[in-house]
Amino acid sequence: MGIKLHGYPLSPAARRVAACLEEKGLEYEFVLVDLSTGQQKKEPFISLNPFGQVPAFEDGDLKLFESRAITQYIARTYADKGTPLIPTDPKKAAIVSVWSEVESNRFDATASKLSFEIVAKPLFGMITDEGAVDLNAGKLAETLDIYESRLAESKYVGGEAFSLADLHHIPIIYNLFKTKIKALFDERPNVKAWAEDILARPAWQKVLESMKV
Amino acid sequence: MGIKLHGYPLSPAARRVAACLEEKGLEYEFVLVDLSTGQQKKEPFISLNPFGQVPAFEDGDLKLFESRAITQYIARTYADKGTPLIPTDPKKAAIVSVWSEVESNRFDATASKLSFEIVAKPLFGMITDEGAVDLNAGKLAETLDIYESRLAESKYVGGEAFSLADLHHIPIIYNLFKTKIKALFDERPNVKAWAEDILARPAWQKVLESMKV
């Protein structure tokens, strides 16, 4: 049976799970879901995720979707393999949980819109909405101001050690670093150092190597 | 020291944490953060949550924010008290985690906009944007179609037992049940039965009693 990751190589959410699997050093089979032909909205994929979005995940008879639920499962189930991604101390784990929520509700809410507008739309021949870019760049700048203060207190957002809270940011920061939005990171020294550190992780390099398109 | 919940009685996110504390039968002190005077954007609150939003939470020397991180902490730390909210079986816990992400990323993303437009705006003398209501009602209907299928398979969204994944929905559903959006729930028999079940929980009744304004 083993582990299967159903996704599309360019999907940030699929890459998030792949980065987690690589941090843990786990073998897995990548099953291509071709978004260009709408496979994600049809059977058999829709039985894995009724919302019709990649990624989906299988570990033996367990079937999951939602990238951040999948990474939590991997981090807990394979706690003793590879990089520890959730602290064993419950209070430290709670802080990682807080900053995982911040990533999802505050960072990703604006950053993924920017990535969609500036990176994804041109790939699909769509026109970037510059108003949406300006609006979300302003919101992202405010969020990164708070990250700048946070990263003055600890090396990583969830504490002194790299954790799921950092890992979840990687695919979207990677996309944004190819755009003018990189300046928002570069202007903030702690944020810049943190972003460069997490993008340089060997596990992420392996994801980029295996998910070339 | 003990447990402190910093919030505003009408805040759905503060009520989410209160519901979790009540399910666990935990004593706590409610510390009012007066949103009408902007206390959430100033010290001392801003030291608890740099993003300046309620709720924040203290348990002894541990300080947390983000409602869903707080409920996870409570559920894990006080696992043996009151209602079990995260299954002990890791695979069952992973399914709860999936549907907790669905609540946050799919349900709340539209439902909280509807609650804001229809419930919160009139309270603050603002005008409801009917276009935003129609748009989000359409999206919520699509999400509830998938809930209807899910709730044909299991009594609760995360499995056969009530869990955090259900609990997180309660405050926004409570708000929407006072509006025309209730029809979207009533039209779907499994969704209707589930929503009525979780709203009737004694822990939620206690929250409503203690958070009267």
C-alpha cells in the first residue's frame, strides 16, 4: 500500500505535503492529477477529496485531504523519523499551532492571492488584476511587520526550532520570491533571513527537483 | 494563575474557545476586551496577540491566540476532562483534523462573511452589501452540499462522535440561524439535523448564558 500523494507539481498545497514527506525522509508515490483536464473534479479523485482540489493523500487505508491536516498527520505519525516538526513539549507545540494558524489565516490569505495573480494567472493566459495585487501587497506588508518582530524573539516563527509552522510557508514564499513581492521580504532583515533559511532546506530542494514540470 | 479568556462576548472566535472550555468543564476567568473602544489594538492586549484581534488565552504562564490553536491546546492538555474532542486513535484524529481544516478554509471563509454582512454590520450602523451576501450564500450552498453527503456517512463531520471539527462551527451557525441564511441549512436534512444537534449542546447553552450582552 504505502504512501501516495495525489497532486499537481505546481500546486503549492501539494508541494507543502511533499516538503513534509521529504523532511521526514519518507518514500512515497506521486500520483499526477492533471488540473489542465479537470481530473480533480471527477472520479476517482473526487472520492478522495469531495471539494475537488489537490492534494489528496493515502497511507495504507487512510485517505486524507487538506494539506495542513495531512502534514499534521505525517508529523505526528512519523514523529521519530527525520526532522521533528511538532515539539514534544505540549506548550511548545501549542505555540507552533498558533503560528500554523497565523500562516493559514493571515499569511496565506493574502500571499496565495498574490501568487495566484502574479505567478499562476500568466501561466494560464489570464490577466493579472493589479488592484488586487496592490491591496494584498499592502495587507501582506502589515503581516510581515508582525513577523519581523516575532522573528526578533525566536529564530523560527514557532520557536527556536524549524517546525510545521515554518514549513507551511515555503511553497508560496518560493513563488513570491520570483516576483516584485520579494522586496517586501528583503526590506525586513529578520523576515529575509528566515525566508532564505527555510527555502534553502535540503527537503525543499528535493521537492523542486522531483516536481519539475 | 488559572485560565483566562480575553475576548468580547459577541465575538464568534471568543465564543468558540468558551464553548471548548465549557465542553471540558473547566473554570476560567473571562477578561473583557472592549472592541468598541479599540482595546484590542492597544497594550496590554497587543502583547497577547500582536495581530490585535480577540480572543487571547492564558493558562498559567502560557499565552496563546488564534481560536483554533487555543481549542486544540485545550483538547489535548485536558484530554481526560469533560467531552473528548480529539479521538485518541491517530487515524480518527487525522479525519477530525481534515474537517477542522474544511471548517476554517471552506465553511468559515464564506459563513463568517455572511455573519459579518447580515448580523454584525447592522449592529454597528453599517449597510449590508447585498452583492456580497448573494455571492457568499452561493458559495456556502455548494459547501453545504458536500456536508450533506458527508453527514450521510457519519453523524458528525469528523466521525461518529462530536469533536473539535463540529465545535468550531457552532458560533457562526448560531448567528446565521437568526437570518435568512438558515434556509440553506434547513433545505438539507442531514445538515439541518447536525446543526440543530450541535447548537443544542449544554456547553453552548452555557456560553450563551454567560456571554449575554
